[in-house]
Amino acid sequence: MKKFLSKVQRIMLAVGLILAVATMTGCDLFNNSAGSTESTVHVYAMASGTGNVYEIDTDNGSAATTALVSTGQNSTGEMVIHGTKAFIAVGSYSNSSPGLYWVNLSRSTPSAQKLGSNMSAQYLCVASDTEGYVTSADYYAVYSNTVYSFDPSNPSAGLGSEVTGFDSGFYPQDIAYVSDGSGSGRVFVTDNTNGKVYRLNAVGTAVDLTFTTSAGGTTGLLPSEYDWDNDSDADVGVFVANSPYSGTGSIDFIPLDATSGTDIVSVQSSLSVGRLAAFDTTHLIATGYDSSYITHTYLIDLSANQVTEIKNSSNVSFGSLDVNVYDGYAYVPDGSNTVYKISSSGAVAAIAVGLSTEMITNVAVRE
């Protein structure tokens, strides 16, 4: 579960769900190299209620019938893959051991292990082999609303220090590392409650700039490029997805080298989405809930300033709070048992994933 809205959505969806956690691992591996039992697929889907992780064969448009690995925890959410390690955020709703988990994907029978102590993990990013960050946000205030650092190369070291300098009432969601392409970069993090985005200092220990977004419900981040200052030169930075409880949301852009908290522009208005991904620098895909709790997915052409909603084969809107792109196609889970494979032109194919009682809420990509 991700932002404040998605937390409520998933709580409502989880009521009455029988959480029969599947513990089988290591079966039905796709695309294995000769003589290897290591998982080598490139797209994975996560079931929030059970913590199961399923492999998806992107060539055949099918999913493994048995989970590769499982956290065994409700509220399992985002997974980020770095090298042979996968890091999985597990929130605190209705489970016994929330926090940041990690999996060694090079093992023939991988298992999920906790990295550090309990927290309500929401989103995470990996900035380098030794620098990672995870957000913790708990609607019920059992665990702190904060950002922790961690070392991806050494999961046994646990969590690092908390980042400082956030505003009062901080409720963190997405976090992203934006590289300048020359070996440097900065970490950005969203604040769902206050409608803010924070940029961390160069060493990632404290906030150095705060930006106010054009709408509330600030949730998703997408590192990319955009000519925010209209000088005919695209600038490296981050897109921001805003999806408020009431009214309409927006998409903003913040340049990496911003010198002031006012260096932020609105790219799209009247559009409520929580997550973003990109086919290229001018063609985005966005998904999320509107203020009526209906999910949508959109293609966005920045060069033509055009937004087009994508619907499934039954002409029904779909979406979730996650999207990822691999090899020219976007993958969007529907919160039930389908992951949609979407081309940049809007062609849609449905992939059945998971058990009938599961909620497939997140997708991860392994480059």
C-alpha cells in the first residue's frame, strides 16, 4: 500500500479477504539459462495480501502459477531490483512483521528476509551499490513517518540513520534518485499530507529544498527530462504525480539543479494519478485513482500536450497505484488478478496473475 489514499483503498479491499499465504517457492521459473535455476525473467508481480511474488513471461504474455518467493505478509507493496537483489516494501496494515525485505534472486530457491527492524515501509529507491532509501508511513501512528537509509550491498547491516528536516505532519510516499548522468545526483521524496516534495542534500542526510506541488495528495515520482523553463533545452529532473482525496490532481516537474523551492512547474492539470512511468522523454504512462475511487490509466504525449485514457477489451477503465516499463511495454496491475501489458500506442493485452483470492497490486522490472 502506497499513499494515504491507496492505504484506505487497500484496507477496504482487504476486508473479508482470506489470507491463505502461499509458501511454495522456486517453481515455474521462466527464461532460465541452460543449466541454471536462477530466475532470469524481467517483470514480476506482487500480491499485496499474501506477499507472493510471481514471474511474468513478457514474450508469451503469461505468469508463473507458483510464486517465486513470498514475504508472507499482508500489505506487501513496491519491489525494486538492483543487481541480483530485490528489495520489497511491506506496510503495517494487518500483519505481524512490516518493514523492508530483501531477496537474493541468484538463488535457485530464494527466500525473503527482513532488513532491519519493523516499520511501515511504502516506497524505496537505490541510488548506488551502497546507498538506498526507504520511506515509512503509518496511518495508525504505530510506526514513525520517516525516511531511512540502507546499504544495498550489505542487507545484514540493517537500516541506517533517519533523514532529517521534513515538515511537521510529514507522510512520505514515493522516493527517487535523480542522476545528472555524470555520477552525481539527488534524492527526492514526496509528502502526501502536506502536498510537498523534498530534495535531499548531496550526502542524503537532510532536506535542502522544499517544493509545494500544484495539487494535494502528492504521491509518485519519475526521474526524466523536461524543458521546464522553456529555453528549448530539456532539463534533468523529476515528474511528480498528485492525486488528492477531493477535486482533481496534477503532474508537476522539478529540475534536478533547482536553486529555489519555487523552481517547480505544472505539466498537466485536472488529472489525478498516483504513479508514472515513461516510454521515452515525451511519452508517459500514468495510473491511479480519481476522487470517486475509480482507477484509470492514461497515455500522455508531452510534445502534443495530449492525454488519452486507455481501457481494456471490454472498454472498462482500469489502473492501480503502480506501473513499470520494460522493453517498450508498460505493465499495470489492476488490483485483482490481471496485469495489463500496454504498448506506447495504447494496445492492451491482459495477463492473468495469481490466485483468485489475491490482489495483484505492484509490478517490478529487472533490467
